[in-house]
Amino acid sequence: MTSPIDSPLDRSAWTSLVGPQAHLGHGNALARRYHPEVAPFAGLVEESPAAFEALRALLGPDDRVMVPTLAPVADIDGLQARLLGQVHQMVALHPGSGRAAQLQATPLDASDVPDALALVARTRPGPFGPRTLEMGDYVGIRDQGLLVAMAGERMRFDGHAEISAVCVDDAWRGRGLAAGLVNLLRARIEARGETAFLHVLSDNANAIALYERLGFRHRRTLFLHQIALATV
């Protein structure tokens, strides 16, 4: 079951949780997970029976964690693994199109959590919890006080930062807000000497096309699993 890694990007959750985001999770020498209110993700040092056993020790009866892997997972003692889908990991390698300078984006903080959660409920960009904003810099766009678009940095480790939670309210789509926010975050990440990356479901052709226009390129396909304790 063990899969070789070519880069820390192959284990982005693990690399983040043993690095700058260690305070946002807990675990052991083989498996770590984010606190549930931060993110539902867990990371493994390797895809081995011992690592999955270590993950099992971190789960309660009602816990569900999401684990990106390099290969499909099956037959894990004591665990149930459900494949949620394949994910494109994309890395910013080329100059892209779009403008960020004209956006009226403002930083989001703890006071913005209710509005951010409401926007996520309307747009469903992916996992987002009441403490997700603690993972990195998040920015939003408001119209007459209503939060209509946002994006931010999720997993982070040495030399890399993930762009995530890119979402725009349906009524404000078609105005280039998503592209502008991605460009804004990418510019900030690159100004720190880091590389921006992101994850998108492999069947989301529209989002993939947008990110390709913005200079992101497919690096690797991952398999996203939901893992829980096996039921008797």
C-alpha cells in the first residue's frame, strides 16, 4: 500500500501539520489531523498499514476525516474508506490572465466567520469550518455589506501555500471576481518567495479551465477518501 513521494506536495496535509500548522491539529509520528472546526483533513507520513492504524487511533466513533492519497485505498483493518473522487493538484507555474489590482478585497478575520459560513453554504466551494480562517490569509469582497466572494490560503508549508475556498455568490458571477481573488492571493504568495498551489475535483472542467487560464498546471491526480472507524 505504501506509495513513494516525489515532493512535499504529495503529502500537503501531513507536511502542513508537522510544520507551520502544527498548532491547528494533533496526532502522532505517523498520522495527524486538523482540529475538526479548522478542517476535516488528515495527513499520513506514508500510505502504509502502520500509518492508517495510527490514524485510527485519532478517530472517535462519529469522526469523519478526508485523506488525499496517491493511490486508491481499500481493505484497511478497523477503518471504512469511501472514495469521494479524484482531485487535480495544480501548481502556479506560468503567468496567467486576469487583474487583481482593481479588486476591492479586504482581509477576513474572526468577526467575518458568520458571513463566510453563510457564503460557503450558498456556494459550496468545499470544506470550510468556523476556524478555517485561522489557516492563512483570507480576503473577501462585499457589496453593500454582504460578503459576495472570498478566497484564502489553506494548507501551508515551507515554500508553498494552497489557495482554497474560492467562491462567488451566484448573483455576482461573471464579473471576474474568482479570477481576481486567485490572482491577488497568488501575487501575495509569490511575493513571499513561495509557490501557490490548489486542488480541484477532476470532473470540475470549468474550474480547471479557469485555473489553467490563470497559469496553474496539473501536477498530479490524487484520490480523496473519507475515512471513519469501521462499524461492526
